Amino acid sequence: MSTSLRWLHPDRVHALEQALHERILIIDGAMGTMIQAHRLDEADYRGTRFIDGHDATLGHHDACGHDLKGNNDLLSLTRPDIIADVHNAYLEAGADLVETNTFNATAISQADYHLQHVVYELNREAARIARACCDAFTAKTPGKPRFVIGVLGPTSRTASISPDVNDPGFRNTNFDELRGTYREAVEGLIDGGADTIMVETIFDTLNAKAALYATGEVFEQRGGRLPLMISGTITDRSGRTLSGQTAEAFHASLAHSRPLSFGLNCALGASDLREHIETLARISHSFVSAHPNAGLPNAFGEYDETPEEMAATLQEFANSGLLNLVGGCCGTTPAHIRAIAEAVHGIRPRTMPDPNKEIAA
């Protein structure tokens, strides 16, 4: 991707970069956790558009004769009020940036629901909802602009690893398939008003490379670009991504894309993530982000770390000069984000390394 392309929204990019140099910015918390609290049923996911087993808007009669419950991305079309309420709750709690409800809004992931035909629309509408919420809060406090992160999730497939233990050479996706599905998503996110594109929860670096390549293609086609954000996932206490890389190796594989921020999210709680964030803070010439889970899941798959506990841990990150952006992932709520925002308030953001100096190993 050419870095000489113009910014699509230069005023918003300037405002975001200025804010990053002034303070630690707050990313929102979990979308899924908030949606689960509504205890939605099949009718909520279908809305009026998909109520009779087909897409009444686009006329796909074979697309929706399947259960749609659990397809949280679809709520941007069928229950946009819930998605807006979630964004507003995080903005009220102190978030500077909110993530679009598009974690699974790719053709590969939507194929599970036979809804590949609405992928562009899912991304566009999710970004539009987040844009409206951010603009409303910015209008109230112009000195504290809010920003929309357009989310590209990892998809439900991995290009580097076989899903069949009996056939290690088998792959259920490839670079070109991933590239195509990500392009469609990026188009929607841009048209809906996203300020940045974040490739997040990356467990497979090859998937991320496809996402970044596709994003670059869209930028080239449009003659303009948005800032990129990259956030990987250390899958367990081994300290590696699912595709086998340490934080340092992961960074080395993707730093060529010159992202605005580089960080980690999901899988681990803040305390287990610290050493890996410290590595990125030491080596990266990008801003560093962290939005961990609320601890590790318990026997019931729930997250027990309280807002106070999580905020105290992340405050130490900030005091140690490791953070430019911080928020929450699985299990976090507006209460967590409010506590984190209060805990890091007034702490200077991580100082960017001098790009002219070689970083010691």
C-alpha cells in the first residue's frame, strides 16, 4: 500500500493523532458481553426484514431459512437501537474510540448463516451507527472528539493451519479468498464513516496479511486511505499466537504496513498480557494499544475480573510508560471502561521511540 495517498478524512486524522500525543486514549469494551445481557431471541435477530425466512429487502429466498440467533453483526440491520445503546454506554463511560459491530461481518463468517449477500451492508450500517453516536458525543464536548474504529475480525478460518488433525496439509481457506472477503468489508466500513481500520484479534498472521493487502487495494482504488490499527492475540500462556509467533515476531511480520497503532487484545487478562505489551512498547514505532479480557474465563465461560481489579493492573501499565491506547475485550462492560479511564487519567502516554535510533534487542 502506498503511504503517499491522501487521507480520506484529514481533519479527523489530525485530531486523532493530536489526541494520541496528548493523553492515553480509551477504546471501548466488549460488544458481545453487552448484547448477551439483552437475552435476545430468534425474532430479535430476524427483525421484520428476515421474519419469513427470506431477505425481504433483497429478495434472497434461500438465504435465511436458518437460525440467525447469535449472529450479533446482523443486529446492526435488525436491532440498530441496541447497537447504538451499546456505543452510547461506552462513550458515556469515557471511551474516545468505539469499535464497529463487525467482528464477524465477512463473507467467510456470515456463510455460517447463509448471509454472505449482506456483508457490505453490515459493515456500512455498523459504521454509520457508530459514526452517528460518536458525532453526537463530539458535538456535546468538541474539545474531546470521538472516533470510529472500523473492525476487521479474524474470520472463522485460518489460512496457516489445517482444521483436520489427520490432514496437516489441508486448508479451508486461502489468501485470495480472505483478500476478497476483506475487501468487501473495508468498502462498507469506509462508506459508513469509519475513521480507522483495525485488523484485530489476529491469531493467524497470514489472515492479517490478507486483510492488510485487501485494505491497501481499496485505498489505492479510492485514491485515499485511513489510518491502520493492528491488534493481535496471544492465544495462551505460551506467549504465542495460534500460528506460532511471539509478540516480537508478530510485530516484525506486519510492521511494514506502518500502522498508526500496534497492540494486543483478547485471549488473556491484563496481567498475563503485560510482558507482551512491554515487548511491543519497546520495539514498535507505532502507538501501542491493549484491550485485554476481564481476566481468564471461569468454568462457566464467564469473566470474573472486576472493573477495579482490571483498572489497577492497567494503571500500572500506564505508569510504566507502556500505553497509548487502552480498553477492554471479552467480559468487559461500561463499568470496566469507566474504571480504566479514571485509572489512567492524567498519566502521560507512552513516548514514541526515535525512528532514527536502532532499538536494542
